[in-house]
Amino acid sequence: MKNAIHSLAPVRTFPHRGGFLYVQNQAQIITTEQGKIIAIDGGHVGEGEFFLEYLKKLTGKEKPHVDAWLLTHPHDDHIPAFLELMEKHADEFTVDKIFYNFPSAQFCGNYGDKGASKTTAEFYALLPRFVEKTTICSVGDVYDVGDAHVEILYSPDPYITQNVCNNTSVVYKITLGGKVLLILGDCGVEAGNRILNRFGADGVKCDVCQMAHHGQQGVNRAFYEAARPEVCIYLAPDWVWNNDAGDGFNTYNLKTVEVRGWMDEIGTVKTTLCTVFGTQIYEW
């Protein structure tokens, strides 16, 4: 196996103007030269089986093993596929460790995110089935998954009550094979500023960056200027990537095209990957 990060394209759709659009999601898998498997989130309800089949193909095993499963935050485009697998397919794979740090369902609901409140409640209801495998991670923690070194740059801060629950995204900095990967989940401006204030530009410098919140309305330009990645991964379907919900390029209310412009101007990016073009694999 090579050191690689696989970013799986979404398979679920939703109706739109008499047709359909693909959902946005976060479903990623990191492989290492030592043969370790690190899963990240998983995606929507209905995408769990696809994630599992991809794991089987990737590992060449009918019952794949995941060494670490990293969860970012409890939104319905991130963890329901994981919950689906743990509830309905737990005998079809094995997992050593599950890393997370989620707020309460009440916290999400109190600040207006009823969808996150529902997904969080579903997570905690299922948690007893796999609690012995979990680690609640906090900012500053470090873990090793074989040759992958994982550092927690951010965990939920209850004093940040804007953009709940995107700003509860656990941010993982992974050093593997001489490269630094930054997994931002849906981290927002406020959480991004906390990270910069604590770790400085050197602490967020990376080679590979999973662009926050599918590449738009996530962290600010100053964060990306400090990170200066060479590889950007956008987990974005067409309508997000092109900011086009049917009325033409860059006519919707998203900021993806603006963020793409930032990265061009920052000038360090050599490779841009986006799941609009299918599942993306970056190897080193």
C-alpha cells in the first residue's frame, strides 16, 4: 500500500428543479506504507455501504480493518454513513479506535442547528455499541497510528457560539511519509482564528489541505495564507464547486469560486483535487 488519501465522491442525490444534484459530503480514507487504514467521517445516510465496499476493494479483504476512524463533527453530510455502518454492518468490518469530540445535542439545538442536534442525538444513542473503542480527543492531544502521527489542533470550544456546529469540527494534523495533511472538516472562521492564535503560522503549515466546509464559507483567507498548501482537496459536487444551482457559473450564494481565487493568488498550490470529478486519490 502507498501513502495516500482517497476522497470519495458522493453517491447520494437530492431532487432539484425537475432533476437532481449530488449531495456534498466528507468521506475520506488514508492509507500508509505500513498498511494502516485511517477513515475520516463517511458521508450521508445511504452512503455507508459504498464506503464499506470501497474499503473492501482498497484492502483486498472481504472483512476490512480500520486502524483509526477520525470523526470531525456531527452534521448529516459527515457522520450518518459511519452510524449506518456501526448499526447495520458492524460484523462486516473491524475498527481499533474511533476519535471524536462532539458537543451535546442540546448545545447544537440551543444555537439553532436542529439538524446537528438530531444527528448528535443519534450518535449518542448508538455510542454504547462501540464506546470501548472511542477516544474523546482534545486540542493538543497527539496519537500515532503506525507511521502516521496525528495532532489535534482544535476541539469544540463552548464559547464559540457562531456557526454551530461547523465550528465544533475537530481539526486533525497528520504527518505521514514526510507530508503534513490538514483535515479541517467544516471549521469556520472563528475556530480557524483560535487555531492560528494558538499554533501560529508554523503550526498550520501543510502540504495537503482538505479545504474547510467543502471549500467555501469555512476558515478565512489568512488561515490559508498561513497554511500555504501545495495540494488542495475540495469535497464538493458541481453546484458547490462552480457556485451554480442552475442559473450559471458563480450565480448562487456560495463562496467556492472566491476561495479558489484566494488559492490561486496565494500561489503555493500545485495540485487541486475536487470530488466533482469523481473519487480523488493523492499518493506520495
